[in-house]
Amino acid sequence: MAYPAKLSRSTIIQAALKMVEEDAAEPPSLRAIARRLHVATNALYNYFPDRSELNAAIAVAGSRKMLSSLKRAVGSAEGRDALDRFSKAFLRFTRTHPQLYDFLNENHPTGQEAAALFHEWAEIMNRAWSPFYLPERMPKVIFTHAALLHGMTTLERLWQWRNARGHFDFANQMLLDALVSSKQAKRGPRKTGGTAAEIPLPWAP
């Protein structure tokens, strides 16, 4: 039986991504996606032999969606302005796409496409932090920033902390102030650009 002309890898991924956004109690199965697309389940196996490959593709698409949102928010800003915009956009995304954010934490993207995507993330944060830190310090600084963002997201959502948004704004400003003025930060004129830090892939051994 010929595969439906409307079916493609992109169509399957976008349908699965929408299902994750609607209800991510568990990753959508190939059978459930097939029902959504009104095709036979066997038709999907031509594009995704198993569920793990499908989940990886959804993770790449979801990460791309989040990255695009952050890129728009940061725009051409640099330095401290870029850091503030990045932080606010990150939390805004996790608030408006909670199921997707949960999925991304459980299903990390893999492969060359995921590696290229991660380096795009690193480039944004490198540009924001480069006026304040030398490349060799950048991985730890970026990790610290990311840990704050993820931690505040977790506290707000899982603990339902009272006035969490206000606490986040305060914590974000305090941490950024502390990192920017740290004794380990650059001294003297602060210039943007230069050699970017090589950020190790988070899922690498």
C-alpha cells in the first residue's frame, strides 16, 4: 500500500509536538500519532522505526522552538541587556509551554542536528557573557546561569511557591549582578566578541 501523499517526517514531528504540548503525561506513541493523522500506524514506521527515534526528533523540534523564542527576545542585545532578556524569555517559555519543557528535560535531543542546535544556544550565551568573562571561564558561568533558570522554574511549578515570579526576578538580578561583578570576571575595558568558549555537550559522557 502506498503511503499517503500528505505524510512526511516533518508532518509526523509537528503532529507529535502538538500532542506533547497538549498533554505530556507520557510521550505520544506512534499509534496515537497515526490516529491524529488518520493514517495506518505502519505508515509511520517508514519514517521512525521506533519510539526512541521519534522522541529524539520531537526533542530537536521542541528545542528549536524554544531557541527561536529566545533568539527573538535577545535580538541584537549584548552584555547585561542580553542576559536579562535571555533570563526573562527562558522563564516565559517554560510558563507558556510547561508540558514541552518537561518533555525536553526527559528526552534530550541527540545526533548531529542536536549538537548543532546546542552550539546555537552556546553562541547566544557566549555573546551575552563574553564582555564579562574569558573563554576558559565561560562553561562554568553558563552552567551557573542555566542552573538558576531551571531551578527557579522547578520551584515555581512543583512547589507552587507563593510570589514565585517576584522571587525569580529578584534572584535573577542578584545572581547576574554577582556574576558580572565577580572577582573572577574580566577587569578593565569590556569588549564583546573574541574567541567563543567551547561548551561541552551536556549529554556527552
